[in-house]
Amino acid sequence: MNALAPLSAQVKPTEPLHRRAAINSDANVLPQIYNENINIAVWQRNLESTLTEAVNTLINTNALKPLELALSPDNAFDQLIKALKPTEQNYNEAKALCEDIALLIEMFCCLFDLKRAGLRLKVLNNPMCPRFHVDKIPCRLVATYQGVATQWLNHSDVDRSKLGAGNLGKPDEESGLFTSTSHINQLNQGDIALLKGEYWDENEGAGLVHRSPPVAANEQRLLLTLDFI
């Protein structure tokens, strides 16, 4: 797959209207995050069965440990393999996962004209951020390799005064943050999503509202995030 066009190749629209999602089964949907009316761009990707099986094997054999790394496209694969320290028995599975992550790092860095990306990879048994919130960052890539994926709300469905302390201690479903649970959108396993945050230029007050999904008992998620450095 060819890497996506860098920042310098993108053209911003001149008529900001409202914030909405850009969703497609083609990776070329991702550069739409540069549209000021878009606050989430989703590449609806179907994971190949070999990658899914590799991830399942790594999780079931406890071969994955939490990783926090700063990686460049040039060294991503080598550094990931070095950090995961696969055994001879699970090397092929680790290789498949690391190759996929390295590709996403290449795409992410190319798209945003970055030399490095900040990676977090973690197996989760509980929601990492269970309340709806916005991130004070420019943009983040999220991908769930196994398990339930990130939930998010359309900008038009959110009463932002109910975020944080504005919820008065009430659960999201009762605080008035949104009026119906039918407004909750959810990514799918394998999807690649770019979530625009509050620190994106001229996006204050419009960062994507999202949360980690509830995780059923005995269920595990493998979550990848990439951030600007």
C-alpha cells in the first residue's frame, strides 16, 4: 500500500460548517481529517484472518506486554520486535503484528509530516477511559486488534457542558451529555480511526467526544494508539 499524502499536500476547505465523520472502506479516507468539518476519519478495515489468528495466539499465550515507544517509520518494525522479544514458537505471529503496526506508523508519520510517532500497545481487561471525554491533543490514531472498539458521539448529538465536572457525578447515560443511547457510535475491530482533539488548529470546543467501551467479563482488548511527538 502506498503511504498517504503528507501535510503539505492537503488543502483545507474555506467554509467551516459543522463537525462530522468521514467513514469509508478505503484507506484514502484518512486524509479527510484535514477537512475542518471532519473530527473523525475512519478506515473500515477488515483484518486478514492470518493477522487475527496471530493476535489471538499472542494474547492467549500472554506473549504481549504493554509498550510505550517513540518510533520512526525507519526503525518501527525492528524496535517493535526487539521490545516484544518473541520466542521461536511465536515469532511468526509477532512478526505479522509488528509488520502491520509498522505500516500504520509509516502512514501516520507521512500523513502528518512527523519524524516519529508515540506508540502505546496494551491488552486491556477493563475500559481505559470509561467516561466520554475529549483529548487535549492535535490528533490520535486508534485501532483495536481484538475485542470491542472505541465508542464516540457525533458533534451535533453532544451537550458539551455535561463533559467532565459538568456531569455532576452522573453516569454518561444520565447526565444529559446525549439524549439517547442510539447516538452512541462504535468502531469495529480492525478499524483505523483518526480522532481530532482540542489542540488541532481552530478545533477548540469541537474535539471528538469518545470513550473506551465496556468490556465483558473474561474479554480482552488489544488497543493500539499513535500520537504526535
